[in-house]
Amino acid sequence: MRISNWKDYELIDTSAGERLERWGKVILIRPDPQILWDTPKKNPLWEKADARYRRSSTGGGSWQELGSVPPVWSVRYGNLKFRLKTMGFKHTGIFPEQAVNWDLVMGLIQKANRPVRVLNLFGYTGAATLACLKAGAEVCHVDASKGMVAWARENAAESGLSDRPVRWLVDDCRKFVLREQRRGNNYDGIIMDPPSYGRGPGGEVWKLEEQIYTLISECVPLLSRNPLFFLVNSYTAGLSPAVMEYLLGVLVAKRFGGKLSSGEIGLPVTQSGLVLPCGGTAVWQAE
């Protein structure tokens, strides 16, 4: 399992369906359905958290402030800086386990030692985009949420990357990909972090495990003649890292050669010394 190396984030403990986390100086308790164990909550910070997210029996949930939580605060990962806030659906604005993938793409871009263009689909608040910019790439960041794209731009400013070559686009990712095909545009790297579930503009249900093959296959024509990487993330329980690796194998490696890898990504738990699984990643990269 690949594990990130944080200083401003810490997964302190896990028990009874909840995480105890430190985000900078802010201590939060958030639900996590994977935490099936009910181990003793010995760490005193369980009783001193600044806020706790409680799910509602009717769906959704809300934050219960127990201490003092700033409306917005920042954390750093290396040279990258992110603005955080407690959001409506238990999130804070970044997924800390993804830091291993930020490190990976930064390394690949720097090692390439040539101009690199990256397409970041479902770019959210821009952490992967910032990592690519910091490594020297030109990035096209696409997300359907206007608010998330604005947040990503704020993160770029926080990290001192506002002057880097980046396009911030509010768009449906699949429609954008199809338009890029018609335009003949190409990218050396593609990052894809699609949601597990959603609804289209006409109310149609979108399930990642039913759409992932089409989504990847439509992106393949956007790869340049000398591509560097294709990275796919998933938080969908029914879509294993090995399945995503196989998809990249038949759609990308069959055409470009290179090598494949996949696996779970996770966060070390300070209290237990174990690692909490937090999703899966599959990567194709050039030799």
C-alpha cells in the first residue's frame, strides 16, 4: 500500500466508524464507513476535537462545532499550500491520501526534462493541478463545479503558482474530452479522479463502474505521440485497483507499451501504527 508523507495532516485514531484527524492545528472527527472496528478511544483528543460531522438518519449530515474552527484555514504539503474549510458533505477540500499521487506525477514530470502538458479531469480543488504546475508542466484543469474551480484558483494563488501556464475550465468532463478530440488537442499526461456516483443534466444516473471503460477510451485519443502517464483514481468499492490497471492495459499499454501499476492508497494511523485504506489508483507510465 502506498502511503503519503504529511506534516500538516495526521490521522490520529480510528474507531466506531469515525476518524480523528489533525488538519494543521484543527482537530476534526469525521465519519468513515470503512472503519468497522470499535477499538477503545484512548487518545484524549477524541474529547477535545474542534468539530464533529454527524450523519443524519434522513441523509446528509452537518458539522457540530465543539471548539473554535476558522471559516477558512490553510495546510502545506511540501511547497504546496491548500485552503480548507468544513464543507456540507463532511469534506474539507482535499483528500490527503492523494499526496502519494501528487509526488508520483511531480517526479515523472521533472524526470521527463521536456515540456509536458497535463489534463486533470474532475480536478476538484486543484491539488493534482498544483503538483503538476510546481513540477513545471502546463495544465488544463476541468471540473463541472464553478465553486471548485474557483477554489482551485485560490489554492494556486496560495502556493504562488498563479503565473504558471494553466487553463481553469468549468465544464462537463466527458463533453470537454469529446470536444478536445475534434480540436485535435493532445496531452502528455492525463489524471482522472471521477466521482463514484452522480446524476447528469437530464437526471440520468451515472455510476463509475458502468462508465469508466468509455471514459478512459475516449481520453486515449488525447494522448500525445510520446505520452508520459495516465493516472486513474477510484473510491468506488466495486471497482478494484486491479480492474482499473487492466483497463489501462488494454486501452493504453497495448498502444504505447510502457508499464502498469495499481494498488490501494492509505493513511497511517498514529494510535495503532496500522494503515487505513482510502481508495485505489492505477497508473500507466512510459518506460
